[in-house]
Amino acid sequence: MTRRSIREYVQVMRHRYAALARPAKSQLLTEFCATTGYHRKAAIRALTRAVPSPMPPRRRRGRPSRYGPSLRTALAKIWEAAGYPWSVRLKALLPLWIPWATQHFPLSPQVERHLRTISPSTIDRALRAHKRQLRRRLYGRTKPGTLLKHHVPIKTERWDVTIPGFTEIDLVSHSGPSADGEFIQSLNLTDIHSGWGESRAVMGKTQTRVRAALDDIWAVLPFPLRGIDSDNGSEFINYHLFRYCLLREIEFTRGRAYKKDDNAHVEQKNYTHVRKLLGWDRYDSPAALAAINDLYRNELCLMMNLFQPSVKLRRKTRVGSRLRRVYDAPQTPLDRLLATAGVDRTALQPLCDLRARLDPFTLAETIDRKLHHI
């Protein structure tokens, strides 16, 4: 018998034991001990003990929660449509998304007011039950380049730029479990100052195709390209890209071999802009190339640069054996460009007008639909 069933059995037998005469009590004790395995004296104590009064419910300490299920539901819907950002970024994007949220699901004035005042730590607690994400392994397909290495200087110090245009670039492989044959690669470019990101899909990673994809990205950037920093792959360390940067007066630097932290900005975007969406599957057809580029050039670019805030590391301080990192307030790449002195506002105004017209929830649904097609 389990402890619970013994307790229930004791409660039933206690009333019978109290109502019986002395000889009958002896027989009941014998039956009780055979059933429960109790010693006779323990059985007497269990059957003669007074029934304990039920304990009053414990009062929960601290302030009562102001946020109910309706707020958690609305918060989870925005969090899912925005691509599951962490709480600080989610807090920053809520003012942009709340006006459009009322068109997609009911949102009472009280819930809307709470969404505007909720803190990042409370967001973490409210979404705790929803945070179930898969962890996947990242496969690298970078082959070191050997030519022209002495012409491309190594950059290892921390980026300290106050104007846009200095970028990091990298390729993300879509080879799946096998790297045989020719398959699609995603070229990622990330601006250090603003966090603006652009991606293009290329078939293979030949030097001419990578340079053509970089040229396509440069044509749509809302700021001039002033510098690129890459890893040591042969797709970047080659004569074509070196001459490309030399003729256009673009500063060209590279990180150290096997030191991914030298290109930390673009490595982080490799996950949020590519792996998180396309995963680790193999893509090697012209139809997939066209579909991925259609997503990169349109909806994904608008979502990441107009509606997704990011944070920037301001300083690091040593506290004993630990390193304390201080970040600035989350901002979208577009807002960072608008707050930068010397940036051409005429090039940014069409993007501001476009953001005012775009519904981020519809944008997220279109991205999901295209990803399903891919």
C-alpha cells in the first residue's frame, strides 16, 4: 500500500475502531496490522490519535501579480511573431508592435498599458513556460585562404566606430550533412555601428560570385560602405575582392585564423539571420537560390532592420575574476542611423515612411510562409 492509501484507510478505520467494544477492537487491530504492516502499538496510536484540523492555506509572500493570463498570451504572441527575441530586445520592440497587435488579436486597454510598462525581468517570468527551444550544432565549411594574406592586415582590437559603413562579412554554409558538390552559401554583412544587416544567397563560394553578391548588397545599403572585415577563407582573401576594395577605397581587414571572436558581430548574425530561419538543411537548386534571395532582399531585411532592436556593448569592466559587460539601450538599426550625426536623412526618410505603413505581424506571416515554401 502507498502512503496515501494507508492514510485513507486509517481515516475509515478510525471511526469504526472508536465505535467498537473492547473484544471487537482487538480483532480490528489484528486485521489492520495484517493490511498495513504496522506494529500493534503503532496501529493503536494511529487509530486513537485525534484527527488533525486542516492547515490553513499559506499566504503567498510579496506583492500580488498585476499581470494575468491575458497579458501573458498577448506577450507570447508578439514574442513569437518577432522571432523569439530576448527580454531586453522584446521590451524595446513592444512600442513598435503594440499599435499593430490590436488588428490581429483582442487587446484590452489595461493589457496594452501593462505591455508598455512591463520590465524585462517580468517578461522573462511571464514567458518562462513558453521558452522551449532546440539547440543545434553549427557546422563550419571555411577553407583558409593563403594568397594575399600579407596584403590584408589583421584586426583584433575592439571596434570603436561612431559612423556607419564599417562592416564584418562571413559565409554560412547550407550543405546539410554532406559538403559534396556545389551548394548554396549565405553571405552575411553586418554594420558595426548601427547593426544593419544584409544577406544574399550565392551558389557555391567562388570569388566572382561572392564579389557580385557584395556588390548587390552595397547597392541597397542606406550608407556608404567604408570597410569590411572577414575571416581567412579563400572566398574573401583573394585578388578579386582585394582589388574590388582597393579601387573603391574600402578598408579591407581580416581576423586571426580559428579565432571566431575576431568577427563576433557577424557570427552572431549568422545565427539570428540565417541558421535560426533556414536551419542546417542542404540547399543546392536554382529554385532554392531564387526563393532564399527573395526572402533576404525583401521581408527579412525589413523585419531585422526596421522592427528588431539590438543592443551594443559599451564597455567591459573587470570585477574580481568576472567580466562585467554594460550594454546600451536597445534600438533598431534604422533608429541608430537616425540618431547618428552626419548621416544622410534623405536616404533614410523612405525607410521611415515604409515602417509607418508596414504591419510587422503581416511581415512575420509572410516570412513564415516563404520559409515553409523554401
